[in-house]
Amino acid sequence: MTSPDKRSATGGGQTDHRAAPAEAPAQVPPQVPAEPLELVLITGMSGSGKSVVLRALEDAGYYCVDNLPPELLLSFVDLEQEVAARRVAIAMDVRSALSLPQVPAQLQALKSRGVQVRPLFLDSSTDTLVRRFSETRRRHPLSGEQAANAGAAAPADRQHALVDAIELERELLADLRDQAHVIDTSVLRSAQLQGYVKTLLSAPTSRLTLVFESFAFKRGIPVDADYAFDVRMLPNPHYEPALRELTGRDAPVADFLRVDPEVGRMFSHIERFVDEWLPALARDHRSYVTVAVGCTGGQHRSVYLVERLANAFAGRWTTLKRHRELDGH
């Protein structure tokens, strides 16, 4: 007789010969898809600040390579993907002029492979570039043999040769400029440029980013503007003593401009124009659109309108704002 504590679970003292149920297979946690590689390609005019941007991105955690020959771009990206790199920044310039025409097709190939390509083109006015080269006494990459006779040439001849080299560089880089987000560094200090690039790259890549920029006409129209609006005909708070030292970000200036019907009409016209054409620009695979608003000093009217426009579009598009004459001051 089988003692109660020796019985099987079926009772009656008989042994159950049925197979024990198989253990459920261990659940394999779902694999998290690998993050796509983000590639920031920095091109632009010599003397426009590419090294400044590269240092800023290195500080932000990007693996940075300066002056990579275009022939090595695809194989370099393959290598970075093999080691599971996440953020890479590459600078190219006109020293690779003969192979630069390859780059637009290479960028399209990388996009088709899932790489998040973010091309930036740094530009400056010719006058600014001439001044920078003159101050640093650096030789322009396209100056060629002209530099050998620079000591004997008259200053006017040297400047003329430098301007010719800059304009030739513009021609050689035109295709890259057309496919990139252009940043005008003409009046930006290094710290301003670094901060702006970090803010720009923090925006998501999945949709178009709208940049509103205020500026002063007395310092020139930004060369990175896709659209520029002149608001100098609006009432100017500069002539109100209590408002002169304030900016369009201050409440008294905003109150002064908000009640003026002409300011309201200008805001409505710009808003309607941008709102109507942004969907078409997004369908055209544009990553960034810069809308510049200018007044005389870039302190009151343009700043107020940029603040108001950025707030109006923030709920519909990824929106950034930049005040060229105020940021960094």
C-alpha cells in the first residue's frame, strides 16, 4: 500500500506515465532596430568657418574628419556603420575640386541606404572673405601660383586675384550649395556660429525645419535666406525714446507694434505666403527653409515679427528662430 505522501497527483496509488508538459520556450526580447547613422557633411567657402563648426560638432559627440577626399566617402561610411557609429561629421572643401562633382550622387546613394544625411554649406559675402584672408594672411586654396609673386604685386592686384579665386570657388561649389542648408557666417562670431549649428542639428530630420531669421538691412541681406521680407516701412520704435534701447522681444515694443494695423497686415501677408508654399517645399524634399525678415537695425520690427511668426508656426512645423543682430550680444 502506497503511503499518501508517495502518491502521484492522479491518486489511487498508481503512477502517472503521461509526459510532463514541455516548458514554454524562453521569450526572446524584441530587437530594437539600430539607429541609422547620422552624417553631417560640412562644405562651403574657404574662410567661412568650417573648422569652427567641426570643433563644435566634435564637442557635441560627433566623430569628425576634416578634408576627406570625396572618393573615400562611401567606403568611410561603410566602415563607420560596421563599428555601429551613430554620429559622424565630415568636412570637404575646394581642395578636392576635381572629385567634388561626385558628391551629390554619393549623398543620394547614402540616403537610399538609410543614412540620415544633413548637408551644411557655410557661406559669407565676398567682402567678408577678402577681409578675413587679408587679416590672417592666409593663402586661398585656389590662388595657385599667384601666391608666389604676392610679395612683388601691388595690394590692389593681390586683392583682385583673391576676389577672382573666391568667385571661382563659388562656381565650383554651386551644386553642393544647392543641395545643402546654407548658413551665412558673414556677421557671426565663432560662439554664435557654434551655438546656431548645435541648435539646427538638434531639430528632427524626419520633417522640414522652418527657420525664421531677423536681420538689419544696413549689414546686408543674409545669403542663406530662401525668402526675405522688407519691413522697413512699418512704424519704427527706435524713434520712441522709451523703446529705443529695447528689442522686439520686450513687451513694451511688442505692445507698441501689435496695435498698429500695418504691422498686423504685414504679419498676415507673410504668414499666408509661408503657409501656402511650405507643403510644396516639403514635397520637394527640402530639409530646411529660411525666411528672413529685415528692418533698418534688426532690433525692433524684424525681431518682433520673427518672434510672432515662430510662435504661429511652431504647432505645425519644426520651427527655429534666429536674431542675427542680437544673438550672442
